[in-house]
Amino acid sequence: MDKRPLNVGLIGGGKGAFIVHPHQKAIHFDGTRRVVAGALFPDPKIALEEAEKWPYPIQGYGSYDEMIAAQASLPEEKRLDYVLIVTPNHVHYDPAIKALKAGIPVFCEKPLTVNLKQATDLVKMVRKTGIPFGVAHTYLGHWTSRFSRFIVRSGLLGEVRWVDSYYIQGWLATRLEASGQKQASWRTDPKKSGAAGCIGDIGTHALMQLRYVTGLEVTELSAQLERFVPGRALDDHFTIYCRLNNGARALVRASQICSGHKNDLGIVVCGTKGTLRWRQEEPESITISLLGQPDRIYWRGCVTANDGFLKDLPADLMAEPTIPPGHPEAFHDAFARLHRCFEADIRKWKATGKVTIDGSKYANIDDGWMGIAFIETCVKSAAKNGAWTKMPKKI
Ligand SMILES: NC(=O)c1ccc[n+]([C@@H]2O[C@H](COP(=O)([O-])OP(=O)(O)OC[C@H]3O[C@@H](n4cnc5c(N)ncnc54)[C@H](O)[C@@H]3O)[C@@H](O)[C@H]2O)c1
């Protein structure tokens, strides 16, 4: 494929939407991808008006059906190379399956769908077609998440015994949805959010961080889903005790009612030799604590091989584009790293007709499926007051 920038179409993103904006910055980050089109709102008239108001010229469409159908009649260089789905959870499945049917790669927000049947359909479709599909688990895009994964998976902490993976927020500590606030309204509505509130919204990030960093899978869990704010239809706080497939134990927990907390996502991994700690609110470093030794704090950009703890370091990890340490990378850089890696896979797929998306650079379709399987298993367990409940077998 030539070096023309990839064309991206937005599904969702009009009228005060949130997550489209970090994404569109990340899409433009390297100059090799650009947003060219959008179906930004459910009402066709407003969708076109919102496209007109977009800060740079894009082709507006009245609906994602129209945008997808229009692709077939465009010359190759004008067609969409991928769509980005940034709609509420109940509008992920339909545009995703339609884009895949039209042969268009998809980068979709999490949680993948609102139920396991939809997630299973998507997995089957992606496997059948081989079309690139990514899920936007933002925090995998931090260099320090990549580095944590390398440390834990290469056994430098010994055998993993315990993991605490958490995401604590406070923005729903009051009944914000009663004021009509856009993001709170659909997140607390089971028809739009799915069977779970907090757990689908941010619990899936905590689960993904655990799976990405450790490579371990939850086999069985005991879940308490709580609703602290009176009148709220879905959980706003949960605690899940998990058994992992190597015999280790883990807590996956999240809250949206812990007043004062912002986006306190973090992970603690305890192995037989030491512990790793990482927090996304300070995402540029990780702390390693080894038995009987002073703590080691590793900053992105200040990591060298064979330092008494680290051994050889993978070239691709060290080569990931970065700015010098001390110029902080954060949320937008993480998003950009995901889109950069997705772009590389699309270019490979276009050039060779196939690509393996293994989840090492961004969450893949199987990771998306696992998030939904986790939600459904938690809901079942919580309905039986936390009874130990097995996760479904991977498909
Ligand atoms: N990865 C992350 O860190 C992260 C952070 C926030 C949100 N999210 C996810 O992103 C998605 C969107 O969340 P948000 O907070 O940006 O929501 P939002 O309510 O701010 O934006 C949703 C947008 O989708 C549009 N929309 C709804 N139905 C549509 C349709 N049929 N056609 C076209 N547009 C339609 C809405 O008009 C709005 O513009 C959710 O799935 C959420 O879970 C992920």
C-alpha cells in the first residue's frame, strides 16, 4: 500500500460527546491517519449539522448505514481504511457487524457489546473474514503497561500469587443522571449500558489490565455488585474475588461513588520474588519492590538492560516511539500508541491479505469477548450473593 494517510470514519461523536475527542487527537498524532468522515449522531439532520461544525472538513453522513453503504462507490484512496465506534455500548454491535460485512476494519470502544451473544457473533465474523478489529482499552497504550507486561510475563517477579487491579472514580457519587448529564444518563440506563453499570464501564479496564500484564485468565469468581446511590438502576461499585488459571488469586474492583477519586486505575502484581505497582494517574513510572531490597522506580526512557534486576530487553519494546523522559506521556499518548499499532496491522493486512492480531499491542476481539463474559459471570454470581461462578470457556 502507498504511504497515503489512512482514512478514518467516526461512528458517534456529535453534540458534546466525550471519548471521540481523545481518539481523534490520537488518530492525527502521527500524520499517517486522519478523520475524513463521520456519522456523528442518531438523528440524521443533527448528524449532518454536527459534521458541518466539526473543527476540520469531514464528509458528514446522516447515519452509519449510509456511511458504510457509500464506501463501495468511492475510489480506493477515498474509502475508509477503518471506522472508529464511539457510541454508547448498545450501539457497538450493529455498526461493527455492518462494517465487517462491508470489509471495513473496526476499532471499537469497550465494552465490546451489551451481551455475550453479540460478542460471540463478532468473534465469529472477525475469524471468518480476517478483518482487523481492535478494542479501545486505552491503558494498554502506556509504555509502562508494555513494560509491566514484559516484567511479569518474563518471570522477573517469580510466580504470580496475587493481583489487585482496580479503577476507582467518584463522578457518580451523586445521582448525576437525574440532571440529564449526557454521559451519566446512558451509563446508568440498562437499555444502553448493558446488564452492568460500573463494571462494564470501568471494570472491564481493570480486568483487561490484569490479563494484559500477567497473561493470566480468571477461571472462577465471586462478585458483589453494589448500588450506593438511591434510585440508580445499575451497580455503581463492585468487588470481585477471582481465581486465576495458575492458582493465583486476584481482586478486580471498581467504583464510581468514591468521592474525590478521579481516574484511579492501577495494578499491583505480587510474585514469589517481588511486587510491581503501577497507577495510571502517574503513568510514567512503575515501582518494583523485591524481598529485602530498596524499591526500584523505573521511568519510561530511563530503563537499561542487565541492571541487576532486568535482563535483556526486547528491541520492539525499547523502540516504541517516545519523547525524552521528563516530558510526560499520558492519556492521549496511550490512545495514539493504540491507533499507531492498529494502523500498522491494517497496512500489513492490506499489503498481504492477512495479519495476526495477538493482543500484544492493543486489545483484540477475544479480549473484547472476555470482558463481556466477565460482566455476565459477575452478574450471575452477584445474583446468588457472591456464589463462586465459573467463567465460560473461551470460544
Ligand atoms: N476507552 C476509554 O477510556 C473510554 C472512556 C470513556 C468512554 N468509553 C466508551 O466509549 C463509548 C462512548 O462513551 P462517551 O462517554 O464518549 O459517550 P457520549 O455520550 O459522550 O458520546 C456518545 C456519542 O455517540 C452518539 N450516538 C449515539 N447513538 C448513535 C447512533 N445510532 N449513530 C451515531 N451516533 C450515535 C451520541 O450522539 C454521542 O455523540 C462508550 O462505549 C464508553 O464505554 C471509553
